[in-house]
Amino acid sequence: MPTAETKFPDMNDFAYFAAVVRHGGFSAAGRVLGLPKSKLSRHISALEDRLGVRLIERTVHRFRVTEIGQSLYVYCENMLREVERATRAVGDANGDPQGTIRLGVPTGLVEGALGGIFPEFLLLHPKIQLQIIATDQRMDIINDRLDLAIRAQLTEETDTELTMRVLSKVDLILVANKEVAARLPEAGGIEALASMPTVSFTGEMAEWRELDVWEFVAADGTAHKHEHRPRMICRSVPAVLQAIHAGVGVGLLPEIVCAEGLRDGSLVRLLPEYQMSQATIYIVFTASRGLPTSVRTLVDFLVERFRTFHASAHSQIEGK
């Protein structure tokens, strides 16, 4: 016969279990939660006894989450996320959008386009707090407990478990500082790049490589490829941009990243008659329905601001 305990299990045990797995051990989770390691261990043991399964294998020198423990962890994180959303939904019903929004953003966007957009959003919505992780590493929406992730990639996201909303399609442009640009023959075309030093931004680096390939399309639709050996290959847009400013070489970067340098004259656009590839900047989240008002407000705000910013940056570049 079902008991009150089986009908209404202690939800704290699931939250403690998720914290232990998320932080990789009892001691680390205890420091974050402010709880003794022994108390966490008792709660996890009680959860295992109630479920009749082993969730974590632990000895003095070993900590390993079992296969069924990994499966339960995903459900626990989803449960905690829904509790947070429900709490924020109740708060939203009482007035203006409020609560904490956690998001991951590429470093280059924080230092560039989004640097001024986030403060503007916070001034418009004083009851919202933003927790921003700026990183060039790909973050996991569920395991990192993010509400949103902003990503910039040369290929679009294809994960069917996530909801995506495109912020902008950004043209990549070829740029150099004034000194390097002056060394490129005016009538040299793509072939002239063979004598130029280069730096490259890359997405995921699955393996070390020596060569990179840039693709160009001429006005008549003819496709060209330029294979080169970059002086530097890096996943960080700010690092590549800094190398270009320093004169290390020619680089291919999103136009919104280069807009300020083109405006003040520290950068020069090369081969503007050619069309390069595009990068997609988009927002990723776990659900489109039931999204907290605060998160939905930020999404709508970013879509509108990127539309305005893209138009402004493009006009600046065209005017150079």
C-alpha cells in the first residue's frame, strides 16, 4: 500500500543528488551548498535505499556515477529548472519581469556587440539580474544550468532537443591593419593573398592542423579557395582580432567584430568585391513554451537590438 513517503518523496534528496553529481563529489558540493559532507552522504544513501538502486559508487579514493545515476541526474536537473521557472512565473505574475537569468556568451560578443546591450537591458528591467559566463568553450544548457546560451558558428545548430532563435546572419570579411593592407597589391585579387601572412579563427578544434582554407565567391558567381598556413589559429575572436590589429597578418572575421576598427581607420577591409562565408549568431534554450517572462523578455530584446545593430554595423562598413 502506498505511503505518504512514496507518494510525496523528499525532493531535497533529488536536489542534493544533482548537486553532488554536478560538482563532481560530496566535498565540492558541500562547499557550494554550505552543508557537511556527511549530511549529503546520508541524503544520497536514503535516496538510493528508497529507489532500490545504486546511484553513486564511492570509496575513499573513488567517485563514480552509475549509468542509472546519470539518467536520474538529467531528470533532476530538469526538475530543478522547472521549479526555478515556476518560481519566476509566480514572481512575474506579481508585476514586472524579475529574477535571475543565467546565460553563456562567447567572449568576443561580450567584449563587442553585447557589451553595451546588456547594461541597457538591465536599466530597462531593474528587477532582473544577469549571471553571464563569457567563454569560447561550448557550454551545455542542461548540465551547466543555463537559461540561455548565445552561440556564433559557421554552421547552424542542429540539436533537435533545443530551441533556437537566430539573432543575426553575419558576413565574414577580410581585414588587416593599415601597414599590412598596404602590402597587398591593389590588382592582385585572391592570388595576391599567397604572399600575405594570415591569422585564423576556428570553431571546434578536433585535432591540430597546419593549414586553413578560406572560400570566396566573385561577383560573377565564380568560387575561389585560398589554402594558407596561418601564423596563428585560435578559437578566440578577441585574440584573433588583436593579432590583426598588431599586424601579425590578414584575418577573416565577422563584420560586427570589425566595425569599430573600420570606423576609426585602424582596420582596412580587403577584397570587398568578393563574398565570403557567413556566421550565424543565435540563442539556444530548452523550451519555447513556458519560458519565464524575464527570459522571454531578454530573448525579444536581443532579437530587436541585434536587428538594429546589424543594420548600423553594415552601413558603417559599406561607408568605408
